[in-house]
Amino acid sequence: MTQHKENPLKTLQEIRQLMERSSRFISLSGLSGVTAGVIALIGASIAHWYIGKVPFQGYDPLTPIRLSSNGIPQIDYLFFFGLASTMLVLAVGAGIFFTTRSAKAKGQKIWDALTQRLLINLCIPLVAGGIFCLAALLHGLIFLIAPSTLLFYGLGLVNASKYTLPDVRYLGLSEIALGLIGLFVPGYGLELWGIGFGLLHIIYGSRMYFRYEYRQ
Amino acid sequence: MKDIITKLQKVFDHRVRLGIMSILLVNDWVDFKTLREMLELTDGRLASHLKALEEAKFITIKKQFIGRKPNTSYQATADGKKAFNDHLDALEELLKLRE
């Protein structure tokens, strides 16, 4: 333990580092974004293939997701739910894997007060959005679901971004913009998901990877 | 030059104390265990520096129980934040002189 009376530069650098390490989760890996994006694109392709439609035809592929008159979910509903859950589990799993690896390399803890705060702030808009989409589904407002998921996901990212890398904020803003556009141009639900959860994750993920991880 | 030196606070004249104040400046309440891990210190060393900062009224202490375990958290006071920011400004001015 040394004193830096004669080296204020080193002292200031250490202070800046401590402030950043203690208040921002900097170990979030860009590779988790890229993987999540690839998984989302595969998922969107499977969904398009399943309903036998080509993207950007203007037909809303999500219309088959509808409860039949006796309240029993139709087969399409179960298929989409199963597909979405599988994609989510794979994407979150990959995210945890790459981020744990990066946290170990940086000597940051993966589960502490900071990451808990990050997740809580991410989840508040996400849970609200989930309930909103459930209500939209029950009221038969299917066209609202895809844009709303992007909108609330974006809000969650912006809300959580003050506890992690600043890039997450811009990803969040892009998702919000995409969701808002989708609200006014209905009928492209799956395409929106492909762009929002697929392309945007790949773009921002690789940007983060090359900015913070590749050279180190 | 003399003016800058007088702005440097004697209480902050140690790496551990600078570390504690840096963490408390950007986080609200931080518990003992987190501080110890962030600064990679032993209990005794950390406690003695926390005590010095507390005596200067730069930090406040909150003791509570989480389950049956006692848990102590720390927060920078308004005075502490101001003093630490002044200290950082003085350090920066020193740097400018050297350039």
C-alpha cells in the first residue's frame, strides 16, 4: 500500500476506476448481445417458415395467435409460445455464459448489489410490458404485441443503462424508436422482432465487443 | 501553489480513504463487505480508515440486522462529498501545474 502524495495522476486514475467499477457493471459482454441476436434471427426464420410466409409481405404473421371461441389456445399459439420460450432461454443462457466469462477476466462480481440493482431496473418496465401484452392478447389486440414488447424492452434497457455500459442506453433508444414505428405500421410483427431482437443486438453487441473486449 | 496544497485534505491523504470516498460518492449506501471486496482489504485496516472518516463527519453509519447477521452500511455526508470534491479539484490543479 503506497501513498501517492507525489503522483496525483495515478491517484485520480485509481479514483475514476473505483467509481466506475463500483457503480457500473462494465463486464457486460458484447458477445452475449451478438449471440442473442443470432438466436432471435433463427427464431424469426423458423416462425416465418412455419407459417409459410415470406418476410415483408405485409401480412401479420402473428394473427394466428388467437384464442379460439371456447378459450382453448390454438396450436399456433402453443407453437409460438414454445418457440419464444426456447429462444429466450437460449439467449439468456448465452448472455450469462459470456458475461460471467468477461466478469471473471475483469475481476468483477457477477452477483452483487450492483447487478441486482441493474436487473431490478431492467425488469420494472419489462414486467409492466409483459402484463400489458397479456391484456392486449386477452382483448384481441394482437397487432399491439410485437411493437409493445420492443417498446417496453427499450424502456427497460434505458432504465438499466445507468448501471452498465453507456451503449446499452442507445440500444434501448433504438428499440423504443422501432417499437413506436411498429405501432403506426401494423402487420410486420415478426419482421419487427427480427430487426429489434436480432439485428440491433448484433450491431450493438459487436460494437461493444470491439470497443471494450477485443483489444484487451 | 501554497493555496492548492491547503485545499488538499489531510484526512484523505491515504489510498484507502480515497478509495472509500470514491465508492461512496457514486453509490448511496454501501455495506462493509462490499467496500472490503472492492478495495481488497482486511477487516481491521478498512475499519480503522472508516473510523477516521466518521470522526471527520465525512461519512455516516447505519447498523441493522439482515436476518440474524449484523450489517453495517456507510454513506457519504454532504460535508464529506463537498470536501472530497474539493480535494479532487485540488489534485487536478496540481496536475495542471506540472504540464
